Amino acid sequence: MFKELSDHFSSVRFMILLAAVFMVALLGIYLAGQGVRNLLSEGGGAYLEGRSFLALFTAPGAFMSLLAFMALFGPMVGLVLGFDAINRERNQGTLSKILSQPIYRDEVILGKYLAGLITVAILFTALMVLLVGLGLMGVGLVPTVDEVLRLGAFLILSIIYVGFWLGLALLLSIVFRSVATSALAAAALWILMSFFVPVLGQAVAESVVAVEDVRSPRAEELAAYDRVSRIAALASPPALFSEASTILLDPTHRGSSQALRLSTMSRLDQYLLNRFQGVLSINQSLVLVTPDLLALLAFYVGTFLLSYLAFVRQEVRSA
């Protein structure tokens, strides 16, 4: 594992990836900081009550927020670190030499996966500390204890999310002998899960749920549409990560069905809800995020188990 860690941190590929991620993140935090400063100077502090520092990660900036950037391009970190972990050594003939030594196969696959996961954890932790420091200097806001806990939970969620893509890339490097094929397959799966699955989920919901009047749908139709859309989103880890991250980084967010619940309530119910509606605590947000987190953990554990089983049963011959 330590050799794999050394190879990751000393590789040119990792340096290029590190520089690209840090540059985009720094640009995003700078633009978001400008937007937060302007909002605070114009008297918008009440709007950001309870989430002023977290707005640095959720504000859209010039093109997208850091949260959206992490959901869309965070998988590239895991894919780049793992798409050639096994087939590269198989093609070079070093894998058969390693397995000819008194080394178990599970030690090899566990070492490669843990090395990649530790690299991801170190990279994202350093990035989080840097962004928090820049936010403190650039905006002058001090995060509260609740905001620090939310950022810590978001960091753990991000590591799990990228760990899923690392396990998927490792699986592809085991299944495909060619490095180019595994890279193309990883890119295709990233595009499929990030762009086509959410659109397909909406299309399935529209085809399954029959809405009589689109301009004024009934409450039952809205509830059925939301239910089918959320079931379809379970097949998209980026959608799960975006939903969970938004709940964690926005204390006022109560899930994708928040607008649906308000639209189907009577005026009296809305009034009673608004009386008790405000900034959620970290415990309440964790309760809301539990279904998405469990689904992500299922993807995370599933891809690693498939990689493990495929590697220990695969025949390895010298080139």
C-alpha cells in the first residue's frame, strides 16, 4: 500500500490532476466570495442567516458552485487514479511477478484500493482546509460550530462518493485488459450516470404518471411524479450526491420534495409550517440525508466487492 501511495503522489498524472482541481476550486471560491460579500454589503445578511459561510460552497459564482463542480467533476479524480491500476501492471508483466511472491491476491487489491482512497482523502481534506482558510481571509466570516460540522460531513460524503468511482475504475481495470478500453468505459459510465440517467428518470416519471392538466396538476399526480423521479434517481450516484450535499450545506433545504409539499398544502397548513420552519440543525439534516447516504454506501461497497471478487478469481499469466 505504501508503494502505491508513493507512486500516486510522485506521478505526473497526479500532479496535473491536483493542479487542475485546485485551480478550479480556488477560482470558484473567489467568485463565490465576491457574490457573498456583495450580498452582505447590500443588507442580505438576513437571507444568509445560519449559512453565511456555507454560501461560499453553494453560491453559483460565474458558472457553477463548488458543490455542482464536485458532483460533476469529482468522479474524474477517482477514475483517473484507478482506471489502469491492474491492467497496466498486467500488460507490463509486473503483476505476475508480484503474485509469484508469497503475497496474497487480496493484499494486492486491498493495497491498491486503500492507496487510492487515502490519496483521495488527503487531496480533499487539503482542499477543504485551503478553501476554508481562503473564505476566512476573503470574506471575513467565521464559521459556526454547526457549519464546521456540516463541512466535515460534506467532506466524508465527498470521499465516499469519489471512492465509489475509484472502485468502479478499479473494476474496469480488472475486466478489460487494454488500458485505453478501461479509460473509455470509465468515461462512458461517467457521462451516462451524470447526464443521461437523470434525464431518463424524468422521462420515465412523465411516461408513468399521467397528468391530466399540466398547468394545474393535482396533488396526487405531483406526489406520484416525485416518487417515481426519486426512485429513478437511485440509479444515479451524482444525483444522490447532489441531493445529499445540498441538504448538508444548506440548512434551509428539506429535500427535493420540499416545494411539492408546500404546493399540496392548504393555506392553514402552510401557515402552521412556516411558523416552525427555519434553519435546520445538523442532526435534522443528517436524518434527511440518511436515505441518499445509504444508497451511496451501497454503490460504494458494491463496486469494491465486485472488484475484489473479479480480481481474486481472475487468472493472471505472465506476458
